[in-house]
Amino acid sequence: MTFKIIVPLLFLLTVPVEPQRRSTVGKFNEVFAWKQLTYDINGIMVLQDRFAGDDLAGGDREKRATDRVYFNYNNEEDKNWGDRPIWNDSPTESPSASTVDPNDEIGRFFIQYNNVPMGAEKVGNRLFVTIPRRRYGIPATLNYIDLSRPSGRSPPLTPYPDMQSSRSIISVYRTRADECGRLWMVDTGTIEIPNNPRYLQTPAIVVYDLETDRQILRYTLKSSDLPANNTPTGLASITVIIKNGDCSDAYAYIADVVSYGVIVFSLKAGDSWRHSHNYFHFNPTAGNLRVAGQSFIWNDGVFSVAVGPAEADGCRMLYFHPMVSSQEFTVSSCALERRETNQTAFQVTGDRGTNSQSTMHGLHGPSKVLFFAEVGRDAVSCWHVDRPLAPGNMALLAQDRQRLSYPSDLHVIDDEVWVMANTLPRFIYSRLDPNQYNFFIYRAKVSDLIEGTVCAGPYDAASFYPGSYYKNA
Ligand SMILES: *[C@@H]1O[C@H](CO)[C@@H](O)[C@H](O)[C@H]1NC(C)=O
């Protein structure tokens, strides 16, 4: 009697998935985490540094199609960028950071270490991840991860919409999708090599149709929108409002952290204009930061614009803050829709307290809770907008010196809050440890986050807590 043993071949071919422990921070669950980024380009895994990407194009090699991005030496005039005064009280941490001259890396297709993600936004089954070009060796500034496919803890990024088309965009900080199936961003047109920025193109608003994955708008900003040589390096975020459900009547608000303004774009008018106001400036007493083991002084102004619920007149309250500040301000969207700045339309909303410097913030409409990505405290916090804005009316929802170091993006998507943290100051002033997890994306349900905290509604005036510390659950 003979036995036939059939070995299931497919089983043997299955790549064993290394058991991975995903972390939680507060009520946030880790979605992905990376030590260093990798790419999946046309099905080819790009896992380590490579000089050229020619062999990724498939078939005919268009010789160095990236030349326009990498080898244009025109327009280099501003030598003032990057001279923010800094001090580093742990210089021994950075043995090699100072030995690499970023200018020597020009023309390189992929330098893994230089790829630091900044923005993360989930739209449907895709998670868009942006990597502004602050060094050479970044294959694509706009990428995505297909969430409908199983992946490990550190999935590779795929250029969006594809490698070839992604080359038309030079550098993007963060994206925002609107409710009309479009993805908005600002292409700063700049490669921000420290002390040697390359201004390759005038900054432009770029919009993709997420149905067809085609670029449907490239609007070049006007010179009057860009008052300083280095303004392109400050176009950190874009916020989009659709008026009265009419997709052709959209307004985009671009925060300019470097020259302290907000640029407004009207899709219907095909025009843009700029507002200046003292409230867009940084607060000098809030500039000393200590993040990721680095101490430094920054002077970033208005960083993000969050949108309040629609009011009867169709106007919306816009919440904004300079990054170097603990204050929050408001202005009506209708005031910014006008080309002349109405100086008295701006209001001081309140103060969030010491070390509450924040990059991005976003409002969850149904609960009227505003969520803040706090770089000063490695944290995410919240505030119910019907309460007076004071530290005692805020709750610290998650805090972690390592795994929430420099939360660089925060976005409320449906009933979830998505956060990216990227340990940026260590990259700028010291050296990331490529053997550790440096980049994180988290998600949490709004209801889980605010339950039992001062941010949970309904608003009750008696519960106003005037103290100077955050009250947690
Ligand atoms: C400017 O804003 C203030 C405060 O909202 C308002 O009362 C005033 O009418 C506005 N001025 C103009 C010219 O719109």
C-alpha cells in the first residue's frame, strides 16, 4: 500500500509574515509604522538607495526623465532660507549628520534616509502619504498605500497616480480631499536643500480627480500671493470648502507659515488673493521648542485652517493658529472670500496653555470638537468649540515622547481622527536612528477619544473649568 502525500505548493510559497506588535497611544491605534520608507514602483520593490530610476520606467528608457526636477539650477537666489537660529544640546547624538552635504546627493533617485513623510490622509481605500522634498533622493512627493490590500506594519509607498505622472509635482507638504472626490495640494515647486533651496517652479495648487486619477487643475499662484523669496517653502497646508454643495464653487485656504499670510483661491473665479493679519504671526515667547531630544527656536506663523460647521448664511467659522503660539483665532470664511482684508473680522478665541504649539488641527462637525496635533507636548488634544477656549476646557488625549514625536498631520475623516508623527526635529538637527521606528500613522474613533473627557458634549456652562491645566477624564 502506498501513500501519496500531496504538499500544498501554495502554502510553501506563502511568505511568512513576521509577527508584529502594533502599538497604541492613548486610544489611538497604530495603522502603520516605519523605521525607513520603501517604495513599490511599477511592481518593483525599491528597498535601498539607488542612483537612477531609469530601469523602473519599464521598456524604453527615457534617459533621466527626472532631469527637470533634479538638475535645474535656475532660480537659485535665496540664500537666506534655513538660517533659523538653533542650538543643539546633544551634539554627540549626530556623528554623521554634519558629514553629509545634501548638495552632493543631487541626481540620486532614492536615498532612503532622506525620505521623511509629512502628510497622511485617508480617502476611501487609499491612504495618501506626502514627502516634501527637503533633500534629494525622494522618488515621488505624492504617494499612496492601497488599504484594500493586506499589508504588514511598514508597507511600501506607491507614487500617485503613477511614477511617470508623479514627476510633474516637485514637492507637497500635505493633501486634502474635498467631498466632490478631488484631492487638493500645493506644489511648492521647491527642493528645500538647507541653505541652498532650489526654486524650480512657481508654487501651484494642484487638484486630482480621485475617480479618474487625472490631474484636473494646476493653478499657478500669482506673484502678489508670494511676497517673499522664500514664501514657497512656507506653504504648509491647504483647506478646502465647498459652498452650498456646489462642486464648482470651491474655496481653498493656504496657510503660509514663513511670510505669515493666508492665500485664498476661488475655483469659480479662477483667481487667488492674499490676506495679511497680525494674528498670522508667531508669538515670540512661544518659540523655544524641545522636541525629539532637540532644543531649537522656530518662528512658524499660521499653520493650519480648520473649518467650523456651516451657519445659516452659508459662512463658516475658520479656526487657525500660528504654530509658534498657544493661541487660537477665528475669522469668518465669508470675510476671507473678499479680496480686501477686513482687519476687524479676526478674533482671539483663547489660549490653549503652555507648550501647546500645534501644527495641524481639524474639527469633527457632528460633535463640534476640534482636535489638535501638538508638537510642543508630543500629543493630541481636543476642545469643544462651544466652550470658552482655556487649558481647563481641553483634554490631552494621547501623549508619547517617542511615538507621537512631532505629529505632523492630523485629519478628521468621517468619525475618525488620523494622525501622522515623524520625529522631524531629529532629522533636521541630529540623526534619525534607522533601526528604530521613526514614522507613525494612527487612527481612533472620535467617540472613543472624547468619551468621558471635557470635550464630550453637550455643552454645559456649569462644567466650565477655569483652571490652567488640562483636565483629563
Ligand atoms: C468687518 O468685520 C466686522 C466684524 O465681523 C463687521 O462688523 C464689519 O461689517 C466688517 N466690515 C466690512 C466692510 O465687511
